Amino acid sequence: MPKQLNLSNIQPAQEREDRKRVGRGPGSGKGRYSGRGIKGQKSRAGSHKMRAGFEGGQMPIYMRIGKQRGNTSKDAMPIGPFRTLTVPVNVRDLDRFDDGAEVTPESLVERGIIKNTKIDVKLLGTGDITKKLTIRVHAISASAREKIEAAGGTVELLREPKVKKARHHHRAAAAPEESAEAPGDAEAEAPEE
């Protein structure tokens, strides 16, 4: 190490390595195909930046295996995993209210029973209730309604329940029999001359 450093005797701390220059002729040692081989996917630019689970275009393993049915599966969109369209509240949670109080989604948020009023509230029948309450929620189970009315309370739904449409079963087999009976009925109804 010289006594005094200046531009004429300054040196790097370690020797500098030249970067590998590929594709500079066959005499360079890294010419012609530049270490990538002949054609194919791995010779292309960006071929080493594939997403996780990519299997070269073949059907990946996460799509080949079976899926869990119902709203507990992450494939059950738009509901998603472990989500329902209502937030459940049990009858036992209503003990926090005073006798004669009015229970609404807003009051449930104030008491800390639910987080917000963005999702519909459904009252379920787990537990017991002894207080007379006026309940205003979006949906209620049959057992919860019985317990509230038995305690002297009243229930009012904020949203009417959806009526399921009755399925119409085709009666293809019964149709010919009815058509066969029709002429006989016509004769019986015809007035006598």
C-alpha cells in the first residue's frame, strides 16, 4: 500500500471480473446459440419467468384435482370460502338489550354484536330469551320466531322472503289417457234429442 493515494496509484479492493459476452462469434466460446441450445421454449426471451404452477401448457395439477362443492369452497364464486349472504345472530345474543327494546341492525352494531350493516342480518334460534323485544331484521328462522313470540316479543322482517317457484313436472305419460277420455265425456255431456 503506497504512503499517499493519488490517481496514478489507486487500485480497486479486488480484481474486476469481465462480464460474460455471449453471441460474439464461434471463437469466443459463447457464440452461435449463446449457451441456449437449439430452438425450443427455453431458448426464447422471458422463458425463465413462468408463473408458479405453470406446467408448459398442460392442464395443471390444481385444475386436475376435484373441487369441494358448496359455499365452503374457494371455487364457489361469487360467495367465496366460508361466506354466506347473511350474518347470523343468535337469540342468546339479544340478552344485552333491555326489556321492551327495539332490535334493529343499527342497534346490533352499537352493542358490538355485528360489525356493520352492509350484510343482511338473520336471527337464529340458538339459546333462550326471556325479554319482550321488538325485532326488525332481514330474515329469521322458525325456531327463533317461536322463542321470541313465546316471550311476548314481535318480529318484523325488513325484507320479504323470496318465494320459491314451484317446479312444473311434465305429464307426458298421462296426456294420452286424458285425450282418450275426452270423447266419452263429450258424448255424456251432449243433450238428448
